[in-house]
Amino acid sequence: MAANDDALAAAFEAFAAAALEQVAESLPELASAFEELALPEGVTLKYGTAGFRTKAELLDSTFLRMGALAAIRSRCLGGAAVGLMVTASHNAEPDNGIKMIDADGGMLAQSWEGHAAALANAPCAGAMLALAKVVAAESGDEGAEAVSSPGGKVFIARDTRSHSAHLSALAVRGASLAGAEAEDFGLLTTPQLHHIVRMRNIAAEAELGVETGVKVADAAAWASEEGYYTMLADAYRTLVATPQVEGATAAGRPPLYLDGSCGVGAPKMVLAVGKLNKEGGAPPAKKAKVEEGAAAEGEGEGEGEGGAPMLDMVVRNGVGEGGLNAGCGAEHVQKSRTPPASFGAEDDAGRRLCSFDGDGDRLVYHYFKPNGSGGTEWRLLDGDKVRGVLLLPFASARLIKPQSLPLSSNEPA
């Protein structure tokens, strides 16, 4: 058994050496770029479900290398686009991170997480060999020569951290030097980049290995930031078209107050709500309101007076109103079990409240309620409670007859 293992290892090393020659020949500028950026001293990076995360100043070499790895991943998938999201999500502002988005819009295949860690931690002189080993291990039917040659697509987006633009540019450079077509989408939430990767590939009829349930024509219409807002608006209108409670309507309800975590989700939600209300059949439409100068990208669509919006929203803790995730956002609310900054019982008792995290991929709800002694107490609706709220109408209407349930253990069913 040991002899067989040694033989296989020797064969792989020989294959990797051949792949290294092909990579070096096809991508001549990549090796020098790898050697320009030193590894962070004394740091070993691990790729987990959230990608790489650490202090931003330690990540230059990692971002360049992940751009190159994304190019190889795309070519191993027959040229389908993959994504790189520059964010540390709910971490404090000095941190940053990067994670790869697979062609189906999901997380990077687990088998590739080891490749990412090996490449990120390889010494500068060994980075090309680490990349060649990925080519040797994963080229499969595509062939090492094809995977080493230029091609593929890498989509990159970032959050609002001050260092995200610099790190994003390094990822773009790495993907470009590795021969891929790199497209920088600028500021997006994490779900938006996942969406764009998925829809662009479905529209291009790329082989994703899974049934998507999305028509090619729909994917083509939705394969952009604007298309993301259109898809969500259509889904929201469909969801609320048949109210569960007689006489209830989505339009005309009191506002939903959003804590934007001082991050990218705040301006993007303003645009999403503007799209919904512009096309929601409640003329004239209304965008989300932004309190205390919470920054928004451009002007929300369809702002006007009068009429009942499909979704009335007020955004607090926008970009520039405080440190990203500092005393606000979904992580703060969930972990500290306290309301976010700029929310309090005096103004917000009885209101519907919610919080994003720093990159807009997590949402929790919370509220203030009377405590029975003349005051108020703050409550969090965590995932289990939200699930129960969503399932209750379905369970009541489809699964059980409420009137048949016993009111106590002494009453017959």
C-alpha cells in the first residue's frame, strides 16, 4: 500500500512539474507579480465558509493570488464566470476578507478550499508551483494545457470599507494576469454578486451541473444589479398579492425601520425599495426614506408625494454615519442582545425594526414592547422565531384544523 501511495505521489509531482511549465509559459507575468507581494509574516490563513478574513493590511498577497485562483476555477468549469466578494461581513472595519462564489451562485466547492489555503500560504517563490498543483489536480477533461491557457471570467465586487477598493484592484490584477476576463462591479452587497454570477451563467447556458429552475430569458433580464431589484420587486408583489388576513394589504402599512449597519446594504436597500414602489401600482411611487443623512447611491426611483407605497421603509445607520458594524448591525443585535445605535424605546416602541450586517447578507428583526409595568423591553426575533412566524399561516391553512385541537389535556380531541 505504501509503495502504491509513493508511486501515485511521484506521478502527481511529475504531472505538477509539467503543469508548472505550461502555466509559466502561458502566464509569463504572473510569477513576478506573485514575488512582488510578500506573505504576511507569522500568519497562516485558513479558508472557511466565509473565505479568508483578517486584518486588511495582511491581505495584499492573498487577494492577488485569489484573483489568479478564480481564473483557474473558471477555466476548470469550462469558462463559466465565478465571483470574488471583497468583504469581512460583520467584522470590525479594520478587517477585510475575500471569498469565491462558484458558477451556480453558491459557495466555493469544498474541495477547492484546500487549494485556496495552499496558494495563499505558499512562499512567494513557490506560489506558481502551488497554482500548478491546482491545475494538475483539477484540470480533468479540460486538460492541463487548456486550464493553463488564458480564458475564463471573474466578477469582483466589494463592500464600503476604506481598504476594499485597493484589495479589489489586486484581485482584478491577479485574475487578469492569470488570463481571465475580470469585471469589477464596484460596490455591491454579497447577495447581489452571488445573484449576478448565477444569472449571467444561466443566461449564457453554462453547464452548472444543477437544475436551476430559471428560464434563460428571465436570467438574461435579471443578470445585473438593476435586474436584481426587478426580480425582488416582482417576487415581493407576488408574495403579498393574496393576503392571509382578510382586509390586510401590503400598501399602507406603517414603515419598516432598517438599521443598515453603516454598510453597503443601506444604499442598496434604498434603490431596491425605490424599484418596488415605482412599479408597484401605487402612484406616485415612493422610495425608502433615509434618516439623519444615511448615504444612498444616487436618487431613489419614483420619489413623489401621496399614494401608498408597496413597502414604506426608513433607513438609519447608513454609510458614513458611524463605523461599519460598530454598535449596530445584525451581528451586534444577535450577539449582544441589545438594540442597535440610533434605535431606542422612546421613539421606536411599537415600530417594526430590522438590521442588516455589513455586507447585506444577514437580516434579523427586533422590536420594543410594553413590559407590563409601564415601561418597555426590547425583543429579538431570531431565526427560529422568524421561521415560526412564516410557517404559522401555512400550518394553519394547510396542515391542521385549529378548531380540532384540544384546548387542554382534559378535553377530548
